[in-house]
Amino acid sequence: MTPAARSLLDDALNLSEKERAEMAGVLLESLELPFDSAVEEAWRLEVEKRVAELEAGEVTAVPWATVRDELYSRLSGKSD
């Protein structure tokens, strides 16, 4: 990473979580990855299904911090 890029990264890491997420989204979009309409449609349908399940009370959301902690625990070989 160049010094200029490192400086930008350091500044970005000091932004709020919301601002970092927005920046990450814009950066990913700037990569101009090949667009696959079938994949996009499948993801749209999956998101709609999951939102409907949440709204109907069929599933319970798990906070990211809980998921992250569990993943770190599994990766480090520790289990509850």
C-alpha cells in the first residue's frame, strides 16, 4: 500500500461505522465487477424472503457482535 493510500485508510478508519460502511460500498462499486442479472435477482429474492421471515416473527435476528464473537471463538479453537 502506498503512503498516500495508507494515509487515506487511516483517515477512513476514524470515521463512524455508518460512514465507513458507505465508503466501503462506494469503493466496491467502483471496481466495476461483471454484472450478473441472475445473481442480482436471486439475491433480491433472498433478501425479500428474509425480511418477510423477520417481519412475520419466523426467525430472530442475532446481533453482529454476537456472531462475530462466536466466529472468533470457533476460529481460535475455543468453544462454549
